[in-house]
Amino acid sequence: LGLSGPPGAGKSTFIECFGKMLTERNHKVSVLAVDPSSSTSGGSLLGDKTRMTELSRDMNAYIRPSPTGGTLGGVTRTTNEAILLCEGGGYDVVLVETVGVGQSEFAVADMVDMFILLLPPAGGDELQGIKRGIIEMADLVAINKADGDLVVPARRIQAEYISAMKLLRKRSKVWRPKV
């Protein structure tokens, strides 16, 4: 599964909760988390292990943070090979968290079985994604953080994306993207 979304959408939190649910059901989960690299130093924070503390201690989970190294598209130059290595190593679920910073971070969509776009319920111009970029590639749009005071904005953005996705050309004859 490939996951992307804007900063603050809750990608790492979602992955930790979803990953824990999967390991509790006896799945072996691998997380390939991609972080942006500094254009100045080339370094990267690689902080996903610290944000996924429970999952990082789970014996049935593996978390590998990697810097983009300047690669565009939200993944690294070797993400596809890393997916194959994880599958070969016995991990039956591989979650790829992209950099997730804009409309063009969807290179992972061609590497995975399902591409999920996570969106926060109150992020400004809600139909920003309809700009024929990342939204066209999504197999599933998940409105995250939809609780408490954010239930109403979450329902609104869900309705807007359901409506907007009807305007997009279908990529598959058997699957219609869900929101």
C-alpha cells in the first residue's frame, strides 16, 4: 500500500495504528518511510521510527526510513527494489509512506497494489487535489482526523471529493476509487 498526503494529515499515526492492527492479526508488516532530503546538506531527519514508537518495537514489524536523496515523486530511487526485498523477506504487507508534500508525489502509485491519499478534514481549499495530479492516481481517499469538532468538516470534504472524483477518467474497469 502506498500512502501520501499533505504534512499534518496523520500519515505516520495512521500507519502505526493500521500496522499494529495488522500485526495483531498475525501479519508481518514492513514500513518504508520516505523523508525529504535537505537541498543544502543532503541530510534527512528520518524521524518516522520515533513517531511510530509502538510499531517500531513490534517483532512482526520492520520500519525503514529513507531520504529522498533529491529524487522527485515522493519516493527514493530504490523504493521499488526495497518493496521487493521486503516481500522476499516474508513481509506480507508493505506500507510505503511518501514524502507527501504536494500534488506530484504519486510515483509510488505504479509500485503498489493500492494508493491511498490521506487528507485532513480542514486543510484550506478542499478541492486543491482536483488539479489533475495526485487525486487522479488515488485508489482510496481517506479523510483522517474525523472526530470531535472535525466531524462536520470531514463529512463536507468527503462529499466534495466524492463529487469531484466523478469528473475524473477511470483508470480501471474493475475498481472505482472510494472516498
